[in-house]
Amino acid sequence: MKLAALVGDVGVVFSVRDKDQKSKIAHNVTVWNPDEAGKYREIFDEQWEKGEPIRSTDVISYLLELQV
């Protein structure tokens, strides 16, 4: 599994997790490529538009329930 975080509009940091250590990040790979970052920028913008603001700490209980 890999997760990505944008570094501005020029890079992406991929957090790669070991399948045997799902709760730990094994290592990070940073890719400085505006084309690659652009793909993730589109996803980020789409998720941002659909997101709901967190206005209460009740979200913590909700997230913990999802972990079960």
C-alpha cells in the first residue's frame, strides 16, 4: 500500500508500508516531478471539494469506531 502527500505542485512523497507492518511506514520516496504531482493535485482538489469541515471533536470518536 502506498499513500501520497503533495509537496507543493512539484513533488509527491509516497509513504510505503510493509505488508507485515501495516501500522508503520517502512520508508518514504520523494518524487520531484510536476507531471506526477499534477495527477495527485487533481485528486486532492476533488477530495477537498467533497470534504466536510471538522467543527467538533466528535469526529475523533467516529474515526476510532471505524478502526474496529
